[in-house]
Amino acid sequence: MANRERPISPFMLGQTYRFQITSLMSILHRITGIALSVGALGLVWWLLAVAIGGETYATASACLSSPVGMVLLFGFTLALVYHLLNGIRHLAWDAGWGFSLPEVYRSGYAVFAVGFALTALIWFFVLWGGA
């Protein structure tokens, strides 16, 4: 007979498993995937506004250039960069690279550091690098 005390799901952080960077990265990868799906709807809205033009585009432009819109765009950029870099990390794992525990932690911290740096660089050019 099966042990009824055994957890059903491995996602039992705090009860069964110790929280670590790999747990955080897995959770963030899922959250950023959802955020990118929602952000894609915003991108479609903006593209439709561009196609329609006139007042529709002016409204979309005003929304996206507002402080709240800029924060959402920054968050979308951060989610996109993080999800891309963590996806590349997973592709490396699929190829059999980076499975030792020190490499897993090193690549995890690298994804965070490079993700923030690349997002900051993108927004530096967005805000101050224009013509």
C-alpha cells in the first residue's frame, strides 16, 4: 500500500524541498512566460492602433508613454530578456552542458546579472540614445 504521507507534487517548497536559486529561476521562468503572453496582447493592441492611425494611435501612444506604461514596458523588456537568457540556459542543458552543481548556480547567477545589465542597456538606448 502506498504511503499516504508522501507529497503528491514536488512543488512543496518549505515543506519538502529547500528553497534555492534553481527553484526561484524555475518559478520566474513560468511567470515571465505568462507575462510575455499578456504583453503580446498589448503588442497586438499597439500594432492595431498603428494600423488604424489617428486618434486610436494617439491614445495608444499616450498610454504607453505614461509613467505606468513605461513601467509596464520596462517589465515586459525585463521579462523578455530573462526568459530568453534562461531559455538559452535550458538549451545548453538539453545539449548536455552545465549540469554540475557549481555550473548550475554560476549560470543561474549569470542569467540574473546579464538579464538586468542587458535590460538596462536596452533602456539606456531607448531613453537617451535616440536621434
